[in-house]
Amino acid sequence: MSCIEQMKYTILLDRISFKEAREYIEKNSDEVYYVSPGYKIFKDYYIIGVPPIAMGAKGNALIFPYTKPCHGSFVLSIENDDSIKEINRLRDAEKEKGTGPIKKPKASESSGASSASYLNMWKK
């Protein structure tokens, strides 16, 4: 493919900052992976941005930031065979590093302990 615009994608956010893209991906993905600027996806496309660059997986959909010069940054979602391959490649890269994705805890996994503020934790 010569252009990401030729792929079937969904725009989740448009004309946003790199930070807003990262925060959205972290909050709306089942798994989050961090890549460096210049990371190549779908064999032809480079991810650019301010590190850490978050890439997410939600089911078979790959959620990632995309910057188009003169138009700004977007968060796109692509769900197809290529996105499944990319998610698996991200998982494999994390296994090689010895780390895993950051996964959001499900409601049933959260502990029943009362939450404490950051300051209260360090008062002792």
C-alpha cells in the first residue's frame, strides 16, 4: 500500500496533540504498547511523535496515532488481517524485551481496598 488513506480506517480523534493521543489510547485500549518514533507499521508507514508513543489493541483493532503534515495528529483504528498481524508483532516484540503490554484491569479484577491518595501513602 502506498498511503494509509487507502486502508479502511476509523478516525477516533482528530487534530489533537501527541499527549492527547497517548492518553486516549491508554484509556480506550485493552492492551497498550509503547514504541519509539520511527516505528514502522503495515510495512510502509512510520509512526512519528513525541515518545512514549502508545499503540493499542482492542479486540482485533489496532489503535494508533497518525500524524499528517499540515493537518495534525489523529487517532486511527484499523481492524483487518493486517491489524491482527501488527498486534501480534507488538506482542512478540514485548516478549523479546521481557515485558508485556499494559492491560487495563477489568472491573471484576479491581481490589475492594479503599483508595488512598498519593500524599497519604507517603506520610509515614
